[in-house]
Amino acid sequence: MVRLYRKDGEKMGYRDDMTKSREYIDEHLAEDIDPHILSDMSGYSYYHFCHVFRSVNGMPVYEYLRDRRLGRAAVELSEGARVIDAALESGFDTPSGFTRAFTRRFGMTPSQYKKRKGGTLEMKPEIKKIEAFTAVGCIIRPEGEIDFKTNGAYWIGKDFSSVSGEDYAKLNPADKGEIGAWMHHPDKTDELYYFFGPIVKDKSFIPKGMEAIDVPAALYAVFPVEKAGSKTVLHDNVQKTWKFIFNDWFDGSGYAFDHTRMDFELYFGENTSIFVPVIKK
């Protein structure tokens, strides 16, 4: 892992500091967040903080703040919030400024977005049989207690520097896509972790720092996730889809969740889908 030094000279990894910065942002989106406060909280100089934040999160801190606020507003609108309430709750001073930023981000006004969503999420999955396959990926252990059924896309913002880009490219993730899945350790059923990596043809090549899993054949309900222009919005869309599946879809669907098989997210180019193993009632 890359190591950095704080202003006080303490040697440390930067992943935890950036995680805390993102958590602070999420908890204070409705407030006027000054990045200088974030740098002081992390113990870095302002210049150093901005450099590290961009490296870890893929965008400058001001852009991340705007994108996160707009993503939160989109979720609130889809859940029935008024445009003016979504604007104020997302930290925008005026509805007009919010409308301009939202339109640039999503290609439609907040009112159009709200009308298109109808205030609720509705989707009809495709029911199909998926043959067994193998995937090679990284193991990500959760930080604290977590509701794994509503905490999808857990790979976003995580550190994969333990695996070289060259080795990962050899797995050819563009061929069949990558999966993300919450799993229990086979020998420790109380240990939960998130797996993320590409579907592969076989186990002939497993890079250092990665593991292989075999996913058995099953009947799946396949839910498409709404496309997003950033990882932040994709994270929200995946979580929103998971919530719809378990809070709304199963009731009256005629199917039950198959606990003997594995559910997972599939990331294939610009398309994301959630695969839920089901059995007919």
C-alpha cells in the first residue's frame, strides 16, 4: 500500500482517512462543506489532501461533493420528495441553481426526472437459468456492522492496489464482466465478506492477492440497474435496486429466495444487473 505522512509526521495508509472523509461528506451533505475542514480532519496539508482525495476517489473533492449531492437528490426525487425539498436537503441554496446542476448531470430537469420515476421504483425482472461459472476476485471485509442485503456495490471506493493492473488485465474482465457478491467464509459461517472480480474460463491463473470461487447453476430473477454517469450514482442505483427487490418485489411475485444459491451483482461494460436466485412457490 502507498504510505503518506501527515503534517504531524505520523506514518499511515490513506484509505481509512479517505473513507472517513467520504462518511463525513455523506453525513453533512445539506451543509456548506469546506474541503479545508476535511484536510484538517485528516491531518494533511490542504494541497496534499486534494491530491490524495482525487487519486483515491477518481475526481476532485469539489466535483465529488457536487456529484454526491446530486445523487442524493435523485434518490429523494425517486422516492417522492418535492423538488424544492430535494434541493435544500442536498445543500443547494436556490432551486434554480439546483435545477441547472441537476439538468447538466442527468440530462433532464428535476421535475422531469421525478415524473419519469413516478415517485417509486418499478421493474420487471427476467427469469432465467444461469449455468455454473467461476470467478477470480478480491476479498473485501466489511468495516463494522452492515446490512449486506441493502449494501450493494461495496467495491466502489475500495483499495485494490494489492493486485497489479497487469495481472488483473490478464483475467480479461471485459470478456464476461465482473461480479460483486456478499459471501460467508466456507469454514467460518459467521464471517461475512464481499467478493469482487471477473468471471473467468478456469482457475489456471489466480493472481496474488485474489481468490477463486465457483458459483453453481441456479434459476435467477435478473434485475437491470439504471445506468449512471459516475460510480457515486451507480452505488445509489444498485442499493436502490436491492431495496426494491427485498422490500417490494418478492411480495406477490410468486417466487421465494433460494437460500442454497448465491446472489450477485454483474458489472458488464456500462450495464449492471442484479441476479437473485429464486424458486417457484
